[in-house]
Amino acid sequence: MGALPARDQGATMASAEIDSGICGFCTTVRTKMDGRVVRLEFETTCGYVENLAEQLTEVDPYREISYRGEGPVTLRLAAEHLVHPACPVPSGILKAIEVEAGLALPKDASIKPKKD
């Protein structure tokens, strides 16, 4: 594994606000580098995400950005705890991890399904 980018210890933590859509549940994930791991904190109105959050407390950011090997812990735990595969929360978690670790720039992403 390569070295993580240098981080200012006083820097603010990365976060993602996730509106899950028609279910009406909202989740905020906050991330903070701590050595070589990213620690995660959650606020959510979804019981399934609460269960996920209990297990997903820290990750190695380099393992989270690839499907190689066992793939991201975030997605494996999401498959165990969430009931809807199209839930955008796991993607939002991964984005916050990437930004906090300096592996991506913060930029909004969106999914806008419609039926014509």
C-alpha cells in the first residue's frame, strides 16, 4: 500500500448528506482520517442504515476504492444490512471516504430517475 496523502490534523472532516429518495430517509456520514484509517460517524433516520453504522466504524480508504480482492467493506456490510440494492447510502459513504483520504475532490453526484 502507498502512503496516504499528508493531512492537516486541524482540517475539517469530510461529510456527505444523502437523501435516499422516495423512502424519505436521510443520512449524513462524517469521516475523519486517523493515521491510515478513516473513521466514520452517522446520523440517519433509517433503521437499516443504523445497523450498518454499528458495524462500519472505520475503513482502510485504499481498500474502499477498488473491487479487487474482497472489495470495499462498505459494500459488503451494506449487502448484509440494507434491504434495497438501489439505496444510494453506500455510494455516499464511499464518496465521503475518498474525499477525506484525499483520493477524490468534493463534488455533488446525483441520480434523477424519471418515467416518461
